[in-house]
Amino acid sequence: MLNELFDLKGETAVVTGAGRGIGEGIAKVLAAAGASVVCAARRVDEIQRVADEINAAGGKAKCCATDVTDLDAVNRLAKFACDETGGLHMWVNNAGGSAVQKPLHLLDQEEWDRTLALNLTAVWQCTRVAAETMVEGRILNISSLAAEDVIAGSGHYSAAKAGVNMLTKTFAQELGPRIRVNCIMPGAVPTEIMMQALKLKDEDLPKLDKMLRLPAGRLGTPQDLGAAALFLLSPASAWVTGQNIRVSGGP
Ligand code: NAD
């Protein structure tokens, strides 16, 4: 029974931003659960590496260069997933982030527009395309603790991610029962964008770890997020939809 609850064999998952960081972690866990994974991001070398590693480990992965802010490219991605694997069952809206930290009153319009386009509008567009393409399935959004918690300097990012939380609830209501839609709000996971945004170097991480004093005892890893994604995309969560879940090593 346990196997069936977490079995994704015979199903296809698109993971955006799968070239590194959390998206890579999610793609690898879904592949380990038997899914065919389509890794999508702008950098072909990065998604090719992730797909190669999944295939070398006995999983199934393909890659499709995609900028999620380009609707034509997103439509091509959905078609690619169906043509190459015979269907589409899961879609993970993971691509996102902002490396800029600035008080809202000093933020320029360009960064506001860029952040909203990548972190919010692209999630809306990708979900529309995924919902049109799937017969039935599951969609998972990746927002952030910043959707609920104030982080000075990240107001633009917070506003976009709070929007993602509400897209999750509304799409779940509108697309159910055909499609379940959930969202993970990750806490601190040292990835390229997180290190850039907080201006951290590897040697700063033990200090950050100590400062946060997370009840789970450590910072997050891409695999931690992959495990939570597996739950929300597998039959184990069949009765969970419209939820924004904090996966953050603490409350
Ligand atoms: P990352 O920078 O390590 O990886 C981001 C991935 O997205 C890369 O593969 C990149 O190529 C891709 N990407 C960026 N812009 C894209 C675009 N326009 N089209 C397609 N792909 C694009 O970042 P990460 O930390 O792994 O972040 C993944 C998600 O998790 C983001 O939505 C981020 O906001 C969220 N998040 C991260 C943290 C954290 O601590 N790392 C915390 C909360 C939320």
C-alpha cells in the first residue's frame, strides 16, 4: 500500500526551473518515484545536466529549453511533454526568485515588473496552459515564506508570492475535481538565488544556521522540498487541494 501511495510510474511531470536548486531536487525525487520528468528552464546546459543525471540513475527525463515568461515557449513546453511522453499529469511551477533586495519605496519599476512577470504572471499562464493540456492531474506551485512573513527589502517578491498563494486556492476551487492545485512555501534553502539575494558566501551558512535556530536543526535542502513535492503530487495527498504549506524547518 505504501508503494502505491507514492507511486508516479506511467505519469509525466513538467518541472520549471529544474536546472539547479529546488527545481533540480524536485525533478530528481519525482523521477525516483517513477515519473517521466521534463526539466524546463532557460539554460540548456543546466537542464541537460539534470536530465542526464536522472537518466544515469535509472530514471526517465527529458529537457526542454523554456523561458516561463514567454507564453509561446510555455505552450511549446506543454506540447513537447505530451508528444514525447504520451501525456501530461503533473506540472510544477518552480521557476522564480529575485536577487534584488531594496525597500519598496526605492524599488524601480523595471525590477517590480520583472519580479511580478516571473513569479506571478508566469505561474498564472503556466497553470492555464497545464490545465488546458491535462485531462486530469496535479499542479504544484512554489511560493515562499515571504508570501506570509514580512522581509524588509523583499516586498516586491513577497507581493508576487502572496499572489501565488491566492492563485493556488482559486485555481484549486475552479479546476477541481479534475485537477488538484497545491503550493509549497519553502524556508531557507541555500541555492544560487538565495545566496545572491542575501549576499551570502558558503562560509556564512553556519552563521545563518545558528541565527535562524530552526526547530528542525538545520537549513533546508532541495531534497527536503522534493519530498514535500512528492507528497503533494502523489496519490498520498488525494484529499489535499488548495493548500499553501510551509516547508521550512520550523513554524
Ligand atoms: P535557483 O536560482 O537555484 O534556481 C532557479 C531555477 O529557475 C533555475 O533553473 C533557473 O534557470 C530557472 N529560471 C529562472 N528564471 C527562469 C525563467 N524566466 N524561465 C525558466 N526558468 C527560469 O533558485 P531556487 O532557490 O531553487 O528557487 C526555486 C523556487 O523556490 C523559486 O520560485 C524561489 O522563489 C523559491 N524559493 C526559494 C527559497 C530558497 O531559500 N532557495 C526560499 C523560498 C522560495
